[in-house]
Amino acid sequence: MKHAPGNPALSLFACGCRLLGTIVSILGWEIMHPSEAQLAAAVSAAKAKQALTQTEQDRFLGSVFNVEQIELVDKWIATNDPAIDRSEAIRRLVELGLKVKK
């Protein structure tokens, strides 16, 4: 592994990785790589957690905005940046609203 001059964080990380590799070798441990099934299960669990978080966000937004306002935000997302979620869309809309000159 190359030394990262000028970046102490990278240098420290590289030293830590080398030390961990040495310890693993001394102990005779084998580094296990996850199987495709384990990776799929981890991704599934992450998506379930994200869905739960999104449900919690939707519940909160529903208490602040009415259904029509949420639908307008969803339409704005669809036409501007489908990759973002409602919270980010609302942040951007507020930002745009604050920039408008009166």
C-alpha cells in the first residue's frame, strides 16, 4: 500500500490496515468475504430500514402538509430530480422561495 504524504488521516488509515493485516496473519485467521446470499440479505435489510424511515418521514410530513401539498411536492420531484426524496425536495423548494426577490 502506498504511503499518503501530506495526508495524515490516510497515512494513519494505511498503518492501521497494515497492522490489522499483520495481526490477522499472526493469528492465522482467514478473512471471510460475504456470499451473494449474505450481501442480498444485507441489502434487503438496509432497504427495509430505509422504507421504515421513509414511512416515519411521510407520517411527519402528513402532519405538517395536507395531501394536496404533498402531491405538489411529488410532482415537483418528478419534473426536477426524481432521485431525491421529499425532505430534500422541500429543502430545495424552501431555498428557492427564500431566493425570490419581492
